Amino acid sequence: MTDKQNKELNKEPNKEQRGLLEILKEIKGYKTNLALLSSASNVFGFIMSFGLGCLILTGLFTKVSNLGVIVNPQAYTTGYKAQQKALQLGYTTSTTWILVDFTKPSSQKRLYVYKGSNLVYSTEVAQGTGSGLGEYATKFSNIDGSHMSSIGVMKLAETYIGHNGSSIRLNGLEPGFNSNVRGRMMVIHQAAYVYPGHAGHSYGCFAVSIQARQDLNQYVKAGDILVSYYPDQNWINNSRFLK
């Protein structure tokens, strides 16, 4: 490391840098370098002038887990807040929780298992056909027959053997968003159409690969919370778990 780089790393951050560091500090697992922030104004101006603002998100505000998985920071912070609120309100006593991030494409790992704030497992997961036939889910519903995925806070219930093998029932905790998931038979189950780098489409269930369904038995159990995330403002503004 050069003397110039040492000076950049050791000098006190300015007001703009402190603001950035405060944001980064709120989310565990974020990786940054003060040297990158030392000329934040110039960096932002340069990036924005070339229309590459997305690089700020991927370069400075991307959560990199211990598993090397890139996690959307907004999805993580929202999910973690909901999990903590569920603990506070007595909906669970477990610190293990699942985050499903429907802002990511189905070709990427978007189901994450956390122990507190530590990511311990991730895998691909399908969306309902009614939520979008491409890689992205854009529509969600609590209505039976919609074949859409549901968003919000749910709770893992009992495991049973169905036509998709070992499956985990879910109880929805949010009226208007997912309270009908049990009646709609929206469960976590295995499916041959989900495999590394690809997830097909379910009728609304959180379908995972055959291997992933087996893996989940090691990490989750009845009583754990599942947060199905999408930046739906109606849910974000009205969920009791995000107050």
C-alpha cells in the first residue's frame, strides 16, 4: 500500500463520508473502503454524468454475505425489521428466518435463510404464474385462484407429505396481503422445474429444487418467520411488522 493510500484510509471522514458510513453501518455485512469514499463527491459526479448510477448501488451499497451471495440491502433491512417486530410481538421465539426477495430474477438465488443477521443458506425459488411468466415477479395477490405469489410476513407451520413430496405449510400473518396462503395451499415444496440458475413457475407456492428442499430441513422449522419482499408501498406503509 502506498503512503498516499495510507493517508486516505487513516484521515478523518468528512460530513459527506460520515453520512455514507452511517448508512453502511446500519446493515451488517456491508463491505466498503474509506479510500473509495474519500472523493465521494467526485465519484458521484463522474458516475452520474455517464448515467451509471447503478454502480453506486453495486459498488458501495451491495451487501456481500459470508457465502458470497449479493443481497439487496433494502430487502434485507425490511426483512430484518419485520423479523425483529415479529419477535417483539410474540409471533415467534426463533431468530431463524427466511427472506424471499422478489426484486431479483428467478435465475438468481433469492431465497435466503438467516440466523439473526447471518446468512447461512441461499437458493433459487419460483414465483406464481400470475405474478409474471418471465424471470421477474411484478404482481402479487392474496386471492385464491390468482396463481400469484403473496408478499409480507408469514410463519412456517407443519411439514406434511403431499403430491410434491415433503412440504412446509405457511400461515399468513397479514390480512389483505397473505392471510389466505394456508387456504390457497401456498407451501414450500420441491419441484423439478427449479434447479441451479433456473426457477420455473408455480401456482403461487415457494417452489425450490429437490436438493434445496432437503437442505432446508437442516436450517428451518415450524415457528420460523418468512418475509416475502417486494417494494409494494401499500404493504410497506401499512404492515404492522414495519411500524
